[in-house]
Amino acid sequence: MKVRFNLNTPKETVSAIQISMSWKGKRYQKNIGYSVETKHWDKDKHEVKTNHNNAVAFNSYLHNLKTRVLEIYNDKLNYYKDTSVNVMKKEVIDLLNNGISKERKNLDLIDVFNEFINKYKPKGKKPAQKTIDSYINTRNKLIRYMKERKTKLEFDDLDNDFYEDFVDYLYGINNNDNTIGTNITKLKTFMNWSLEKRYHTNEEFRKFKTLKAEALFKIALTEVEVKKLNQLTLKNRDLEFAQLFMLVNCHVGLRFSDLLDVVKNHSITGNELRIVQIKTRNPVKLYISGKVKDMILRLKKLYKSKYGRENINLYLKEIGKILSMNEIESATKLVGNKRITLEKPRWQLLTTHVGRRTFATTAAMKGMPLHVIKQYTGHKSLDSLEKYLNAANFDDRVILENLFNLE
């Protein structure tokens, strides 16, 4: 087994540090709950540079963590124990959580938010009551969101999927962009505080965008666009990976993290995917066609460690240009009390989420029951799934004319 520490976002000013493990064709990466200014990181030695004021102590922590991981792995090898990705993932998470008291582990997200409201003192001073009220407002919206979605949030649930669905929910209760932006800012402050207090190790919240009167575009590919994408021949391996990633997700609708995990870690036997969905932790068995299986096997051959959500999205936009997806989409945003319409070409809106939305929309159009679609997408409720269905793709005229055959 090889164990290294790398920066999650090395081009940023500050980056989370992640542990990277590889063994017997398997790979697992996890943020360790600490961040560092990138100028203080030695990318060759995979540790903090000696000029950092806490270099000795922190590098000792990294060394001890690496040593412990290797000891656990070698112990399992010596006694012929399971060394699968899921097993080693649990061991690493247990190591990273070491030092968090049982009392803290037993607190859920809202319990910790309440503690945050009572104890948060930026720069050593208690915030103004108006600021405290704004945090209470954000907490209350989280509570109502959970009630509406019929779910209970845990710290690890606050990822990109949650972010998009939470923003959708806030729009649904008639919050404007500025109000939503304020709620996201308060949520990120709470998540950063609770991270520093070691209540969790989830740093996905750092990617949450603070809306400033931004318009949200939501598109799904049409069947014609999916066929054109499938027929496209690409010589560039990066673009081919993005093409196949989108095509596979148009057929299975998995979350980005789940599909990437399939590509990196899962063996494919027969026409079934057997996975444990990362966000919900639900084990599922999903049917895939022979063509989709072949595409996944090709993705495994093309895969490079550099492939993440950000660069795959960039590749998809390049593919959209090649396919001349120049049709204009429009969306509105509110600036004060004024409604403004924005326009963008479809190629500029291509992301990995479009494949997921395309699957849900197309499967619903073709009559697949929503509860079956939900098994693939991993949504906890039908309400949250319906947010992914693009009504613009449904031809209600054809549906209604063929609703009953009375002849």
C-alpha cells in the first residue's frame, strides 16, 4: 500500500489536505479535516514546509497517521482479512475521528448548530443580536427543509447535491437570490466553525457558491442530443472520458461521487451494479444494459486521478461546442424588486448534473415509476426527485392525445 498526503485544491490560496491510499488496484481519498496555505505545502515531500510555524508537530501528526494506516492494512493482510475500499474507508474515518468525544459524536447537526449560536465569538466577541438572529433564521430553514424533505441531515450529507436541493427549496419558499446568498454564507460559517471544533471532517461546504442575484439554469438533454453525443468520435482521451461519463449517467442517473466510485473501485459482473451509495449509505442493485457496461469498462481504462467534477465539466463544455449546442436558454433573477432575464447557450450549461437530470426526466417520460427512478438517483423522497425532472422536455400534447385509446 502507498499512502500519501496531497492538497485537494492546490491552485487555491488555501486547500484542504487529503490522505490518498492505493493498493492492489484500489484507491481511496479522504480529507483529513485540516487545511493549509498552499505556499506552505511541499508537494514533493507531501508534507508542510519547514518554514511553517507548526511544521514539526503537524508533520509528526501526518507521519503517525500514515504509519497507523499502514499498520492496519498490513495486519489485515497478515490475517487474511478484508481489505476492500469500504473496509479501509471505515478504518480511516475511525482514525480521523479519534479525539472526538462520544458526547460530540452523539450530537446531530441541529444540536451542534444550537451550540454554535450560543458559543460563536468571532474575534473573541459575541456577535450583534441582528447577526445572531440571522444564524437562527438559517438554522430554522434547515429544520423546515428536513421536515419538507422528510429526512434528517448529518454533517456528511452537506455536499453539492444537498446544496443544489437546498437552494431549490429556498427558491420554492419565495426567497430571492440575496436572501439565499445570506443563508448559504451563514451555513458555511457554521460548517467551518464545527469543522474546527472537530465535529466532522466534511469540507464539501467550501464549494458552496454564495448567490448574488444569480439565475439558475436547469437543462436536460433531448433524445436527439444524446444520440449525437453517442455518435461523436473523439480522439482526445480527456474528452472521450467526459463523453462516456455523461452517456453512462444519462442511462443510470447516479450522483457524481457514486459514478466516479464505480469507475475507480467497482468490478462489473453481468448486467448489475451493486454499490453502496456514498451519500445515503444505502446498498442498491441496479440493472445496466450491455452497452452501458461496455462504456463503464472503457471509462475504467481511460480513468486518470486528475478527473474530478470541475475538469470533467470543462471537458463537457468543449464537447457541447463541438456538437454546436448553441440554442439559447433563458433564466430569470431578481435584483431588488426587479426581475432580469439572462440567456446562455446550451453548451455553456453542460455539467455532470445534466446527465443525472436527463436520466430522471427521460425515464419518467417513458413511464418508469418514480419510486424505481429514485433507486437509481438515490433521492430520499419523491419530492426531492421531482426537482430533477425537467418539465420542458415533456410533450404534454402527445401524452394527452394518447392517454386513452377509445377507437
